[in-house]
Amino acid sequence: MISEEHLYAIALRECNLIGDINFAKLIRTFGSAKNAWEYARKEYHKPEGFGRKTVSDIGNINHLNFAEKELTFCEKNNIRIRLKHFDELPFLLSECEDAPAILYQKGDFTNTLKPLSIVGTRNITSYGKQFVKDFFEAPKSSRFISVSGLALGVDKEVHEQSIHHKIPTIAVLAHGFHTLYPSKNKKLSEKILEDCGALITEFNSSRKPDRENFIQRNRIIAGLSPATVVVETGFGGGSVNTATYANNYNRDVFALPGKITDLYSQGCNQLIFQNKAATISTIKDLIEILGFNNSQHKIEELFPHSSHTIQLSENQELIYQYIDKNPQISLDDLAHKISISSYKILPVILELELLGKVKSFSGRQFIAI
């Protein structure tokens, strides 16, 4: 539901020098976008690192007028406005320091499915296309949600395979909802919305698909998922940028290796060489590492005579419940919350992983499956 806070949030984000990080500082200081709009110029010294220049554009009536038009545009086009300070962003994305203050969304997606970002070059080869096709055909017993950028090439293949296999998909745009770029993917975007998917963007309706927006967009693709798969990319390609964001967010990155003479494998090979991505050796191994195998099947393989309900020990139940309620919790935070030493927690987490109840990520972070 659109509120007055949405109006002031859009106006505030339009102000010069108020990016996502400064926006967050203003919210922490003044409690709301409306309060920041009304008091930041008078009390500019309150937020850390702020000077008079930083807040000089706040209160500009033109931004408020624009925000009113934007709200009308969103209502007319069934666009949902998600505010970070209302805790409306997807959980993993909200963890990122530079997460967008505002996210515009068409369509819908469930937060109960594990997301996976898959990116690559616009100049997809038969090698990359076959990999994407084989990947989506492999985990037939799994449920996940794919994330990509609706570009030509790898992104297009990811969204199309998702639709074909009835896997929800999120397309992250580098512009506002007044247009669709590239126009060749307009029908695909409509199909995504028809088939339980969503289009999201941090850009309002005035923002065109400028070059710099694509780099900015990539951090959202990386931030939405615990893991990013790079299919094909050249040296310095946009997917290398996405992988860098994922590394900075302490997320897992996987890259498909190729011949050193293949132009669109060189970026993947470089990521692997620089230890910025794990090598994809086989699709089966990748699916196993991602935890996309049916967890019930894994339990039955380990304990063939067990009942469908696994009875957890007291410690297992305690740790599982905390991880379930605090996705991506770190080992240190978990130890602090339950007052048990980390060296005592790790063996229990291993037991939970073997039972298919928990998955661990780089940086000693955990989620419940």
C-alpha cells in the first residue's frame, strides 16, 4: 500500500548527493524519509560525515512534484514500491550495505525459494547455451528461483529455460518501467510476468538504460542470491563486475571454464585463476554444492530405514531453529546468540548438513533448507 512515506522517499532519493548509503544514514538519524525531508537542512550536522552541501538539495519542491507523478505512474501500471527502511527488500539484498533504498517491482515472486543468480555475455556461444539448457534440465526435483538481467545472450537463455521448466525467475532491469531494454526481449518480459516471475529495478520511470546503470544494476543481481554462476564472459565483461560484487558480499561464485583461445571464456578463466570463482567441473557437482538436490532423497540415502520426520537432538533443534529464523547467520553471531562456543557448534552443524537440514556458505554463514 502506497503511503506518504513512499512520496518522501522517492523525493529524497532524487536529491543531489543522496545515494543509497546517504539515504540510509538520513533514515537512521531522522527516523523517516518525511522527517529527513523536513529537518535535514536545518540539522545537517547530525548524520555522520554530512555537511551543508550534502543536504543542500533536500526540500526542493521539484523533487516532491516528481515523486507525486511517480506514485501515479506506479499505481497506474501496477508497480509495487519496496522501501528498504520498511524491511521490504528481499532478505539477502537488504544485508548489502549499498542495497537500494527503493525497489520498484512488477509481478511477484516467493521468498521461500532459494535464489540463484546466473549471468554471462550477450554473445552466448553454443557451449554456453548447452550448459544453461543442461543445468535447468538436471535438478528436476528441486525448487529454486533464477535471477538474471534480461539482456540478450545468457540472460535471455536463463529466463527462457526458467519459463520452460516452470521455475520462477526474476529479471533485474537497468532502467525504469517506462521502457523495456532491449526491446527484443519485450515479449519475454511479458511471459515472465505471466508465469510467476517478476521484473525489478531500483530506477524510477525517468531513468533511461544508460551504460553506467548496468554496472549499478549488477550489484542487485549479485546481492539477491547466496551464489552467482558466470556462464561465459570476456575480459572485463559485465559479468566479471557482477562476480566482483558477489565476492564483496561474501557470496559464492562459480564460473564455467573454457578454452583459453575462446574469447567468451577468457573472463571465466580469469575469475578462476584469480580465485574469485570456483570451477564448475560437472553440472552434477554444481547442483550438489548449491544444495539443489532433493533434500529428502539425500536423507533417505543416508538413513534408508528412517521415517520421513527426522527427530533432532536438543542441540540440533536449538541450532537449527536459530539458523531457520536468521538466514545467512554467521558462526560468530550464532555462538553469541545461543551462548555456546563456536567449536562446539560446528560438529552439530555438520550433522545438520548431513541430514539435509542446513547449508553452509563461504564466510561460515548458514541457512536452513
